[in-house]
Amino acid sequence: MKVSKEVKTAILVLGAILVFIWGYSFLKGRDLFNSYTTYYVVYKDVEGLSPSAPVTLNGLVVGKVNSITFKDLTEGSLIVELQVNTDFPISTTSHATLYEPGFGLSGKQIALIPDTKNTQLAEDGAYLLSGLKPGMLSVVGEKLSPLQTKVEATVVTADSLLKNINNVFDLQTQQNMRTAIADLGATMKEFNKAAQTLNGTISGNRGNIDATMYNLNKTSKNFAALSDSLNQANIGEAVKKLERSLANVDNLINDVQSGKGTLGKLMKDDAMYNNLNGASKELKELLADFKNNPKRYVHFSVFGKKGTPYVEEKTEPEVKTEEKP
């Protein structure tokens, strides 16, 4: 059976219309050959979100934004229609979070965050909970805002400081500073000359310096050897013996002060002192009598002759005569 030209023309026109409808829907982000589940989300602000923006689930693109319309003209809230094609269960308490990937060059996207604890699935046309995740630029802006305030305050302070410095550094002060800098340069030159002189002195006496350092090193070694000797010596035991000796001396002094012993009695007993004083006096008289009358104590015998006993000479008393007138 032959097909007429009118039928062919009609089929061609219908095909063109269908292709146009499919292409238009595809350009708007719709795919007529795939089955999508439609969800709705209400946002107060969707700045940076555009139709056909990707809808992701754990980073995987599972749909697109179909349309963005006003819900309430008085409040200005917006309804975002999502077309999602996934077998992952989306519960009624799942969130649709608006976020900004990267530095926002590709606009904002919507990420589905399913609530796995809720087993009630969201049906086609259900409303999901909205969420907002600040982008990197927003976070950086929030962090830089206090810093900007501090920088502005610092700039104002620096400007005031510079004005005060300009007021302080008048022409006379500037001239004084130039003079001071010139004097400082001259001082540095003199210091350089002194340093060169010192280097020459050190170079000329390097031998003496080396000998001094050698002697110092030798002295330090001797001191180290002496320190080792002292360390090996039983200084602790010597100190203990010295402490015991001092304790004994202390006890001896205490006994003397309390009158114990011969020395203590001699120092504290007046009678012993008087006896010693009397004995010393009698010994002195005995020596004087021995010197004046040696025969009384010593006898000499010649040829075995028995010595004659000593007879004390009697002295006659002196007779006083009265003088006649």
C-alpha cells in the first residue's frame, strides 16, 4: 500500500514537533525518557542557584533543579523543584542542603542528606527539609571581617602616629638627627680603627696568649685532679671525726665551767687557789733561806769525817743606850 504525500508530511511534522519538544525539555534539564521523582524544598534565599543545577547524593549527581518559583510574595520565600532519579531511599525527614562547591565559579548546588533512621519514604511531590551550608568564600569572609576591622584601626593609629612624628621632627630635630648620624658614623670609624689595633695587638702577642691558655688548661687539669682526689678522700668521715672532737672539746669546756676535774676545781675552787698561792709563797721563802743559809741544808765531809751538825747562831738582841745630855 502506497503512503500518500500528505501522510508522510504529517508524520514528518509530528516527528519534528516531538524532537523539538524533547530538545526543549532537554535544554531545560528534563529528560522525557527517564522517570524522575519530584521533590520540593522551600528556601528563604537561593542566591547563586539556577535551574538545571545538579542535585547530588554523597557527591554523586542524582538529579537536577527543575524550577525556582516564589511561594509567598509577602515573605519572599522560594520553592525549588527537584527532579531526582535514584534507587537510594529518601525519607521524609531528609535534608536538601544548599551549598557552594569550590570557590563558587559554577554556582550553587543542592546536596541530599538522607535520614537513614527514618523508614518512612518521601513520595513523589513531597517537601524535604531545607538546609544551608556556607561556602568557602563566606567562611573566609567571616574570618576576614574581624581582621579587616583590626587592620582599619591599625591604619588609623599608624596615620595618627605619623602625624605626631611629623609634628615632633621639625627642621631643627631633623638637623640634630643628621648630626647624630654623622657622629655615629665617625664613632664607627674610630671603633673600626680600635678593632684593627686590637687585632694587631692580639696577633703580636699570640704566643703569650697561647702560653696563657696552655697554663690555664694545665691549671684546670690540676684542679680537676685535685677535685678527683678530694672526691676520693673520705671527707665525710673526716668531718664526722672533727665533729666528734669538737663535741668532746665542748664537753670538756662545759666540765671546766661547771667545776668538774682538777682544772675545773682550780678555776672554780677558791680554797685550792689559796693553797697553791700559799705553797708558792712558802717555796719562795724556802729558796731564799737556802740561798742565805746553805749550811743548814747541805753538809760537806772531807776524808769521811762526820759532819758537824748545824747550830743556828744566836743573835744577841741589840741594847739600846740612852744618850746623856
